[in-house]
Amino acid sequence: MYYTTNCARLAFSLLNPYAKYSKGKGVNFMKALHIVTFILVLVGALNWGFVALFSFNLVSAVFGSMPELEKLVYVLVAASAVYVFVSHKKDCKICK
């Protein structure tokens, strides 16, 4: 429950940069962007795993009746992958 609440607050902070996260501290936009892009890359990876193992496209199953929204999800996943690739060395504690 705690994790879900924090993710919701971080997602809301992307829409409202003046939103308060917890204990009166403002949300770090880059941290929120990092979390959202990581989640989108995870969704893309899981989707490819489902396609390879079960011939089941999760994104099409969820957004199949709305092709524009489905395409938007694919574009966001691709953009997130590029962001994670470019910023990985800077963000990764193992690679430092």
C-alpha cells in the first residue's frame, strides 16, 4: 500500500511540479521522471516477454480498442528506453 501511494504521488507530481510529496518536501522532478521511465521500460520488457513466450500482446489486450492510445504507449516505452539508456551510467550505483 505504501509503495502504491508513493507511486501515485510521484505520478501526480509530474502533472503538478508544485505538489508536495511527503514531509513538506517538494518532489524532485528528475527522480519522478526516472521512476516513470523505469516503469514504462519494465512494461515494455514484460510485454515482449509475453509476446515471445505466450504470443500474447499485453498492450494490445489492454488498449486494443483504442489504436491511438496503444501507439502512444509504444512511443512512451521507446522514449523511456532511450532515456534510461542515456542516463543509466549517471544513475546506476553499480556502474559508478
